[in-house]
Amino acid sequence: MCLFRKDGSSELEACKPESCKRYPFTDNLERIISLINIIESTNVCPAVLEILKY
């Protein structure tokens, strides 16, 4: 949504590359599993937790 257009539409959305439209790729089961594994790793590895803080 564009705040500068009266109808609220945005021409930028149509121009985005497919990978940008799909980010953070949570429509992909493998990506979801990967993200869950990263989160679970924070229980074992303090370095992973520190990286996720940023």
C-alpha cells in the first residue's frame, strides 16, 4: 500500500522479484523446518542465540 496514492495501491508490488514477494518463505515447509531447527539450537548453543538477537 502506498501512502502517497489516493487509492492506496502500489505499483512497486508488481515490480518486486518473486523472491522478495515470497520472503520470508514460510510457504515452504522445508524453510519452516529449518527456522524451527535454528530456534531449537538456541537451547544448546549460546552463539546461535546471540546471532538471532541481531
